[in-house]
Amino acid sequence: MTVQYTSTELLISVIARLLSGCRHVVTGASSPIPGSAALLARELSGGTLHVNVLGSTRNNSFTNGGVELFDLAAQGRIDAFFLGGGQIDGAANINLVGTGRYPDLEVRWPGSFGSTYLYFLVPRVILFREEHSRRVMVPKVDFISAPGVSAPNTYRPGGPYKMVTGLGVFGFDRRRGRFRLESVHPGHTLQEILDNTGFEFDRDAEVPLTTPPEARVLQLLRSRIRGEIAEAYPRFAASLAN
């Protein structure tokens, strides 16, 4: 029997798989899908994974927010974090500042905050942006909030690991500074990704479909995980129920 699932459930399950083997994962504010994925990964790990969901009181052991986040990242005690951007280019540069020629921007976004710092220090930075369009996936970002690659001999234990979008999953080759398409989500096509991506990327001749969530994972998502994430994101949890 075919198991039915939503696009959101697919994204959560995909990201949870990318967190396998981590010891400590932190998700930022306004990140319900990564937050749900981290909680799912914790459940699948049997509780060995430690998760901090910023904005939560039940699933956040930090008492001083960003200060502790940055301290732990510098100590190498955070294995995975999530970043996005209004723009992302083929070198995994992200733009959180705005579009246009800085400082006379046409559109202004919230700002870079500590994105560069975390991008340099956290080993598995997963870029996540549900919208996959040429407006987001651009040939070159208008402003580099955080660079995907660094000059040789730069101390950088962290950097881009994967990118998950509403259309597929990409890996990132830090040595070559390029994305590689690893899978296309069910219901979408390689041509759709090509049409909606402003930068070039590597790929095999045959790109597989993204593995859908298993029945057990869906059961966890629709029960325990939905209840856990509701404390920080009640509207998002309600949408999962629907």
C-alpha cells in the first residue's frame, strides 16, 4: 500500500536523515521545518542526539540564547545548524541583507546576524529554503552575508554540507566550490529544477528520486513530533495535523 505524505512531511524526513550521527543540533528562530526534523532525528536516535530549538522553552537548554550558541560553536560542540537566504548562489554564498547595490538596496531583509560566524565553525551547515526559484537560486548573490568557500589556509572547520529545497537535495563539494544535485523530490522533475535554478550544478546522468518517509516516521511526525513542535510553533503544528 502506498503511504500518503505531504511535501512538508517529506522535507522534515529528508532533513532528519541528514542529521544522522550528530551529537548536538541547533535550529534557529522561525524554523519550524528544521526544528521538527531535529526533534524527529532525536527520536530516531533513541535520545542520544541533543537538540536546541531556539524559541522553545521545552526543547531548549540555552539560558542565554545566541551567546551560548556562539560559544558552543567555537568549542566545536555543535554538529549541525541551518541557514537560508533571500538569495543563494552556486558557490553556496548566502544573502540575508537585501537585493540591489549595497547600501542603496531595493529590498531590505532582516540582516546577517551571526551567519558568517556559524558558517565557518559548524561542520554540517544545512542550507534550507523551501522556495526554489530563480529569484532565490541566483547566479551571484547581491550581497555576501556568509561565503560558501574560503581562501586556502583559512581556518574553517565548518561550511555548507547540503542544501534542501522544495524541489530536491543538493550536496556541496567544498573543494570544487559547487553544488551537486543528489535527488529530485517525488512529483518534480530534473527539468523543473534546471528551469528554476540560476546557477550551474553538477549531476549524474540519472538523478534518483528523494526517498519518501517511511510509515513509522510519518506516525512519529503526526503524533509525538507534532506535539513537541507545537509548543514553539502552534500554527505550524496545526497545519501538520491537517
